[in-house]
Amino acid sequence: MARSLHRTMDLRDLNTFAAVARRRSFRGAAHELGVSVSTLSVRLRDLEALLGVRLLNRTTRSVAPTAAGERLLARVEPALRELTTATNEVGDLRDIPSGRLRINSPAPATQLVLAPMIAPFLRRYPEVSLEIVDEPSLIDIVKGSYDAGVRYEENLAKDMVAVSLGPPQRYVVAAAPAFLDDHGRPRTPKDLLGAPCITTRFPSRAVLPWEFEKSGRKIRIQPSDRLSGANSAMQLRAAEDGVGFYLTFEDYVASAVAAGTLEVVLDDWCPSFPGPFLYYPSRRQNPSCLTAFVAFIKEWRTQQRSVRRR
């Protein structure tokens, strides 16, 4: 029986099962593996028929491993990771980096820092494919099957390798000139209390306080959100249309400020802070595409510093 099982077992079926069980979703697993949901269902049915046990409990709303499925997942996942590592190590022997590079990043870092690097990097390494997932929440990139993540300094785990992605950044408060004419131009952050504001609301529904600093003095206020959301394009349009004060990355509003549709206030209360970092697990062997991207980032940063000095 065991010999027959080993002859007919398909590694793709085990990989399919692990993806569905880990994500608790056929749709999510199908996206991860690049196959259709119907293909996953067929492979799971074949695997359960081969083993003679049910591995997943399925309803119209949820998917969860059975006791047998949990036991199989605990043994299979480490083995699959070892197989991935082994094949990556073999792939690293090639002269040209290749494979899929998965990066988890917050949207502002993606749009303002990563985006300009993408086309030059992919032109240099045509056998690399890049997947960037915008994620505002802090996650475990290893558990999420990412090769690397992007975060700001205060959120970096100590056991990770971190590489600076860009120069310092800062937040600014901006509003439409007509709005400022009606509501006044604040002199201190406390003047924003009770004023209409455009805020960013995270998936947890939290709205973070606005923090300011000047000459060593720090002020934190909780803004009154006349409008809240997480779409930067919508927030920028609302600010230009006079909805309220908008605290955001300076680069998001630079063009609008230059065009005169927005005006920055409290400029001297908004110091700069270190830009984002690419981070990844400290391990002996990294995928060739990640190694190439890290080297590219360092070269890119050197070139950007040279341009700014001119």
C-alpha cells in the first residue's frame, strides 16, 4: 500500500493542499499558485481519494483543515519549504537571476519609493517577475510567503536584514487656499483641534493621531475626520476641493502645491524622518532574484545621491 501511494503521489497536490489549508481559501490559494479554483478542487479531491481521508472541511463561506489535514499540514509545509530552498539554491548557480520576487509594502512606500525602480530593475533582469502587494498592516512576511517586505524604521524586526530604500521623507499639512481663507491658517498644531480634517483610516478602523515636533517640543492631536479613507488619490482630490486639512507625505502633494491648488501650513512643525527600508530574513541562501534586487537598490541609492549633489 505504501509503495503504491509513493508511486502515485503528485507533489503538486501536496502543494495545492498546503496553500489552501494555509490561506483558508480556495480563491486565495488559486491566486498564489496561478491556477483556477476548479483545478485546485480537482487536485484536492484526488489527494483525499488517494489518502482515503478528508483533509478539508468546506462550506460556502469557509475552508478549514480537519484534524487529519492539520496533521498533514504540519509535516508537509516544512518539507515543501526545504524543497523550495533546494531548488532556489540550484537556481542561484545560474549566471542570470530569475524567478518570482514577492514583496509586501505599504502603499505610500510602493508609490513614492519603489515605483521608480520597477521598470529599470525588470529591464536589467528580464527573467525575474515582480509581485508587490500593498499591505497597510504589519504582517509576518515569512508566514505570508513573501521574499521581502518594506517598512519604516520603527517597525523593523531586529532579526531581519534591512536596506535603506530612499532618502528621508516627511509629512506636511496641506489645504486649499480658499479653505484656509475661510477657516484660517493655523499657527500651532493645536489650532487644528475641531477643524475639518481628511484622515487615513486603517483596516482595523483606527485613525492614528497626528504628531508634530518643533525645537524639541512634541504635540500630538486626534484629528476630527470630516472625511476618512485609505485612497490617496481620493484624499488629494478632496483636499484640493476644500474638504479639510490633509496630513500626508510631502511628495503626494508636491505637484498640487506647485500648481497652487494646495498650500502647506505648519511647515516648521513637520520634521523629516528616515525613509523606508527593504527587509528580509537573515539566512545563508537567498533567492537569486532577491540578491539581485538588493544589489540594484544599493546601486540606485548611490546614483540618486550623486544626482542630488549636482
